[in-house]
Amino acid sequence: MPIDPTQPYDDGNIFAKILRKELPCKAVYEDEWALAFHDINPLAPVHILVIPKGSYVSWDDFSEKASDAEIAGLTRAIGKIARDAGLVPQGYRVLANIGLRGGQEVPHLHVHIFGGQPLGPMLAR
Ligand code: 5GP
């Protein structure tokens, strides 16, 4: 069920629990600004989720309210994780779903990194 990105942040969401280490994840990277872990239901050979440490519902919320340091930190983490996973030579995809039409299911901003195979067209027609 897609979330409403205009609602206030709810710290009971599953990624908030992963950030607080109340739930496990298969982490691949962590720094001051971001945590990255394997998606529980991967859609490609490499499917990593990167989330900011701060409490942001969606990309909309993050791009409006996060500090420049938080935005730089998340952006640099995404690039580094993809580079370290060896995805750059063959190429990869970065995706963030926002709200109802985007199909966002978890109300804590997450950026998907997909790779490891040809990823097909950007959107199904
Ligand atoms: P969205 O559709 O919101 O962009 O993507 C949510 C993603 O989170 C989905 O790809 C889903 O498989 C993943 N996901 C949902 N719950 C969990 C969880 O508890 N652990 C992990 N690692 N991934 C999850």
C-alpha cells in the first residue's frame, strides 16, 4: 500500500527500526549520513537500499528540509556504494519512489541501487 508523502514522519516505520538496530539488515555501508543494506526482496542481482540517517519521509521532504551536508552525505554515499560494488563499468540504476503514483511503500526516504544485469527500459509501457 503506497504511503502518503505529505504526512509527518512516523518513527515506527521499518527503516527507522533498522536504523535504531531494533531490526536486522544485511548492511553493506554505513557512515555519519547514510546506511545501506540489501533489499529483502531483490529485483536484480544487486539491489541495495540507501537511506539517510535523518528522519525524512521521502525525496520531497529530504530535498526541502535536509541540510546541505545531509544531501551531500547521502549523494556521495550512493555513488561510493555503487563504485565499491563494481557497478560503474557496466552501469547501474538509481531510483527513489515518492508517494502514491511512485509506489513508495516505506515512509522513510530510500534510494534503490540496481545492477548486475541489463535493467531494461526505464518504465514499462
Ligand atoms: P519502495 O517501493 O517503497 O520504493 O521500496 C521499498 C523496498 O523496501 C522494497 O523493495 C522492499 O523489498 C524493501 N523492504 C521492505 N521491508 C524491508 C525490510 O524489512 N528489510 C529490507 N532489507 N528491505 C525491505
